[in-house]
Amino acid sequence: MNDEVPEFKKAAGPWVPFVFCLVLCGIVMFTLVKTGNIGPAFPAFFCFLPMAFFFVAVAVTQIRKELKRMSDRMDQLEEGKK
């Protein structure tokens, strides 16, 4: 089984929260412009906003795991040279 993550997914991962917030804000702004009243979109906006922070946390956690794996690999290689 191939555990490699495609380059696109690696590059796009940290931008998912930004795009999510952008779409969420766009929905609220569109509703405001079209109806003149935010109404039920306003609570939904604030209820889903924490998901953006969750997405950021997931992206940062993945980056930290990758850095730790690379650091461990570098340590192994340096020990092998001695």
C-alpha cells in the first residue's frame, strides 16, 4: 500500500481553513445583500466558524508529525555516520 500523499494535497492542506471561512463569509454576505436581513445565516456563521480553527489544528498537527519524522530520520542518519 502506498502511503505517499500527493503533492497537491500537501500544498492545499493548510489553505482549506481559509477557503472554508471564505465560503462561509460569502454565504452570509450573499444572504445579507439578497435579503437585507441575515436572519438564520448569522447563527450558522458563528456555529461553523470553530470548524475553521479545527481545520487549522489538523493541518498544524500533520505538519508537526512530518517534521518529527524527518528529524528522527536525520538523527538516525547522523548516528550512522559516527
